[in-house]
Amino acid sequence: MKCFNCAKDTAKNGTRSMTYEVAGVAFTAELAVVECAECGEYSIASDVLGRFELQAALALARLGAKSGAAFRFMRKSIGLPAQELAELLQLTKETISRWEN
């Protein structure tokens, strides 16, 4: 495979450990990547990263995380804009912003 950074034909599939810390809780997973043996650059497919974020958001919800950072992370992980959440809850966007901050 060609590297997206150096354009050499030295990129290959591999894995990388990635950690997110949200609201004082750390989430770690081995994620599939494409990594260049020449320059060391790597990329993670958006669907792979998205699944990791969803799993972290689910774990936060199960833990009962109540911080603004956790609430924002969970909302963004499911792809829900603040305005849409506000409409669903019959609140203002400003209220959602206050909760998150």
C-alpha cells in the first residue's frame, strides 16, 4: 500500500493502542491502522475510531457519569448536534451548552 504521507509503497495493516480519557475515566483499545514502515505515519479508519468512541460512550453511560465532559462526549459519539438534542428534550441549545460546560 502507498503511504498517504510519504507516498512510498511501504504502508501495511497493523494495530495501535489508543487511549481516550473522558471525565477521569480512561478507555484503551487496540485499533486497526495502516502504518508506513518508512516514515512511521499511521491512519485509523473513521468507522474504527467511531466504534471505539461509541463503546467508550456506552461505558460512561453504564457508569452513570454525570460530568459535562462525559455528557458532551456521549452526545457527540452518537452524532447528535446540541440543537437536535435540545429539541428532543424541549430545551434550549443554551441549556445543553450549560450542562456540557
